[in-house]
Amino acid sequence: MSPLSPAATAAPPDPPVADPAPTKKPRGNPTLHLAPRCGARTRGGCPCRAPAIHGKLRCRMHGGRSTGPRTPKGLADLRAARTIHGFDGAEARARDRWRLTTLRRARVDMAAQRCQGHLPPAFVARLYGHAPELMPPPRPTGGITAEMDRVRRRAVAAALAPWKRAIAEARAAERAARAAARLAKPPAPVGARPPRGTGVPKPHAPIPGAAARAAARLAKPDAPVGARPPRGAGLPGPRAPIPGAADPAAAARAAARLAEPPAPVGARPPRDAGVPKPPAPIPGAAEPEAAGRADCPPKTPAAASPADATQARRPTPPRPAGEDPLAAPVPKPQAPERAPGPGDAGAPKPHAPIPGPAAPATPPGLPNRAARRRWKRQQRRLHRASGACALPTACD
């Protein structure tokens, strides 16, 4: 290789770069995701998600680094500043302390009154001597600091501590006395029942006449064993009549029912009892039918058979000459309908049934179909006996 060749004149390669030594303290806080968030309202309207400064509630951008006012004037201005609800401050602190002190003293006073029978004589005398530690405190006239609030709370607790210990001992003595009374009471005999009326509340006022009725029931002799009470015993008596509301006809019917002798036990009512009887035939009801059907000859019992009677009830209309007898009947053309005119007042409508002698109307008052059918059968028998027609379309 010549000394002037390109390979001889090329620079040697750079040595490999060694890795930097690791730092002793890692950068950043590895537990930053566990820090509380600021939560201040941003300009976008959403809460701030930056981590709050240690020991503060806000982040470094929303007042976390601020120390607040430190001068006397700044502190006075802070106290005089307008708050949102007014539940915090010196006045609110004094008001809450007064309310809690009144409540605690009242509870101790009521407990001492309840168990004063087992309290020591010194506490009973102090209870009736209006002990100042049990009296309600005066109303606050100004605010107090947090330190004054703690001092007052400890003073009230120290003043009520002897009372609470005495009340606890009195309650324990009362429970022991009740247990001793229960043990000293003789046990009831086995199977004995408590006296009648034990635990039942007494009536508020005596019922008028109750004592007299009870004495009458006790004075009444006992009925023999197996004897039945008289018929109607125990049923309520008749009510007094309402003045002006009685009906003479109804009173007469009731009197007639009471006057009837009672039916014997086990007797059945007559067969037709309760069924309305058919009314009497209407006089002159058969004459118009007979006059309208004068051309029908009276029927004799042996004149025709049942088949002939059926054919007579359903006559077949005559067919024109030359028409097939097996062909279907051709309906008769009807007159076209037209609007009613001024002269058609009272005239029957088109296609109305032709007026003619109608069947005898069913008299009103029949209760059901069976009664109406019986009435029609009776009318037919009467018409057959008189020789008149029973139906409007054919003769029997």
C-alpha cells in the first residue's frame, strides 16, 4: 500500500461513547398522581387539575404560595370582609359555644332530677340550691377566638364531671334496688294465672245503666243444660216508626202477614206459590179478530191433518204460466225511493209493512217469558173453544 493511498490518509474511527453515570436523586415526584388536586375554577369553567402545594388547598397558580395578610391592618380587613354564609367567624363561634353549653347543662340537670332518690345529700341540696354550673349561660354579646372557645369548653366539662360521676353511681344503685325487689318477691305458684283484668285499661267513664243490666243478668236463673233459647231470642226488636213516613197500605199488608198462623216446621209452600197467575181474558178481544177473519171457515178436529195445517199456515204464492216450478223465485221489483214531499206528511215510508189485524198485545205486568208463553197458550185455547182464529196469518 502506498503512503498516498486513500485508505492510508483516512481518519481513525471515534471511540464509543460511554453511558452517563446515573444520578443519585431522580427528578420529579414519583407519587405526584396521589397528590390532592387544586379544584379552583378556571376560565374554561372546569376545576383545576394541578396538584395542590403541600399543606395548602390550592396549586402554585391559584393562591397556594400566598401567605395571606400578616399586618394588623390586613388582618382587621380580613375579619371585616364580607363572607358568603356567616357560619364561620368570632360571632358564630361564640353563638355555637353558648348553644352547646346550654344543651349539656340541661341534660345533666334532667338526669339529676330523674335519679335524685339515689344521689348523695350534698348533690341533692346543691340541685335545689340552683347550682351555677347547671344554670344556662348568658347570651353572647360579641365574638370569641378559637383559644377562648377551647378554654370555655374545658371549663364546662370540668364543672360537670362530678355531676356525671354521681349520676352514674345513682343509676347503678337504682338498678340494684330494682333487681333486689324482683328477687324478694315470692314466686307465683305453677299454673296460676294473673288476676282478671291485669294489664287491661280501665274505661274512661262508666256506661249509664251498665251496672243495672249486669245485675239483672246475674239475677236471672241459668237455663237447663241442653235447652234451646226461645225462637227469635237475641234478634233486635222492631225499630220505632218514623213519624210521617208510614204507608197505610203497607201497614195493612204487614198486619195481615203477622196475623197469619205460622207454617208448620218442614212444610213446603204450594206448587204455584210465588208464580203470578195469568190475567183474566180481555172481554171483546176476540171479536175484532173474528170480524177480520170472517172468510176463514171454522176448523173441525177431524177436518185436516197436521201436515195440511202446516201447509195452510204457509200458503205458496201462484207462479205465472209457463214458468219452471223448480226455478228460484224472482224478487218483485220495488219502487225507487224518492225524497219526501210536502204532501207526504203522515204517509207511511216506502217498504213499510202493510197494516193489518195485529196479534193481541201482551198485557203489561208479566214478569218473564214463561209467563207470557202461558198467557198466549191460554188465549189460543180460548179462541179455539170460541171458533175464532188464534193467529193473524192463518186459521187453526
